[in-house]
Amino acid sequence: MLYVKNLHKSYIVGNKEYPVLKGVSFQIAKGEFVAVMGPSGSGKSTLLNCISCYIPFDKGEITLGGTQLTNLSETELAKVRNEKLGFVFQDFMLLDGLTVRENILVPRIIQGKVDQEAETFADRLIALFGIEHIRNKYPAEISGGEKQRTAVARSLINDPYVILADEPTGNLDSKSSRTVIDSFKHAKKQMNATIFMVTHDSFAASFCDRVILLKDGTVHRQLEKTGSRSDFQDQLLDAIKEMSE
Ligand SMILES: Nc1ncnc2c1ncn2[C@@H]1O[C@H](COP(=O)(O)OP(=O)(O)OP(=O)(O)O)[C@@H](O)[C@H]1O
Ligand SMILES: [Mg+2]
């Protein structure tokens, strides 16, 4: 579903070049829930923004659902971003003036494609995430957990190749974090959704199938969950400790 091969990205500041990604390679299969972890400044957000078609990269390949991003024009990249990716933002970014149902349809509204199929799909997502009772309410009238479920439902409306999330649990207490993670797991189980999440939180990451550790601009290690969640969290904490030594 997502292939990243030998990805390079530098930022130019003044007349100096700062390499951030120095040959990152990995792949994610359809239906996988994968986290990226790594020290602050290791390039996690940069990597996510390259996959999101937000920033151009210097070298390497990104392939999303069979489409190579490397040779696409700005307009084509915007089309991939708007139609084939799902996003879950740290503060969820629901629009205050729209109801829950309308918020879920926002990506389709932007595309001018609110047809019968989109309406039916929105209703299916509303049922799937158990938010029928608030479908006509506004964000100010619903709980934090309901907002998070709405945001994850919205990220699915385009049947995206992959859902991208940068620190989706970053501002949340542990109960709210759990709601977000459970919503991702639900999306994976019910819709075979593919999820790529940047996180600092080993608890959140321990719910994933696999964790990619970034360090010094490359993939330092990948850990696969084979046993229980708590064993996986211990394994992650050890790997992070080892990485910072
Ligand atoms: N637009 C930019 N221009 C110049 N340098 C940048 C830019 N964005 C990021 N950087 C630098 O690139 C490096 C990687 O940044 P990035 O945001 O990808 O890290 P990160 O792993 O997401 O960190 P954090 O965990 O703190 O969010 C950092 O040193 C950062 O200062
Ligand atoms: Mg970041």
C-alpha cells in the first residue's frame, strides 16, 4: 500500500543544507497499523509530510497504492492528497459551524463530490463508530471522545490508501488517547484501513502491528508485535533506551 525507498530530504536554511532524511526505506501493507518513533528532530514529521504530498523530497521513491509520487505535478499531488489520503490531526480540526455528519463529509465537500454514494458511506461510518446519536450535533455540543471518533470517521470518507496521523494522542490524557487508538483499531478491523502514525508514546505505539524507529535520518530498527501488548511496550521501551545510548 505504501512503499518508501531510499528517501532523502534536506532543508536549506540560509546557504546551508541540513540533511534530515538520509535514505529511508520501508513498506506498509494494506490493513497494517504502523507507528514511527524516534528522538525529537529525527525527521518523523518530515517523513509524514513527504508522504502527505505537503513537501517535496530530494531523492528516492514514494509509492502510494501503486501511484509513484516522484513524477507527479503539483496539481496531481494535490489530487492524491485530497482524494486518496486520510488525515487525523493533533487537535482533530473539526469545523465548528458544521454538524458531525457534515464534518465527516468535509473531504467530499472540498472535492465537490457529495453524491449518494458519499452520503451512504458517511451514514455507514457514523454507524460503525457508534455516533448516530450525535450526527446532527455541532462540535461544541459533543464530548472529546466523540470528537476523536468523528475525526477518525472523517479520515475514512475517501476510502484512503493510508491514514496519516502526526502525534494524534500528543495533547491527550490516557483515557482520550485510548479512544483515538481504539478508533484506529476499529478502522483497521472493520474497514481494513492502513494507518501510519507518528508518536512519542510507547503506550500508544504498543497497540500497533509494527513500529519503525527512526534515528539519524535512517530506519534504525523495526519491531514487530508478536506477543502481548504489554510485552511489546516493554520491548519498545528497551529499544528506545538502547537507541539513545
Ligand atoms: N521547514 C523547515 N525548515 C528547516 N528546517 C526544518 C524544517 N522543518 C523541520 N526542520 C528541521 O528538520 C529536523 C527534523 O524535523 P522534524 O519536524 O521532521 O522532526 P520530528 O522527528 O518530527 O521531531 P519532533 O519529535 O520534535 O516532532 C529538525 O532538526 C528540524 O529543526
Ligand atoms: Mg514532529
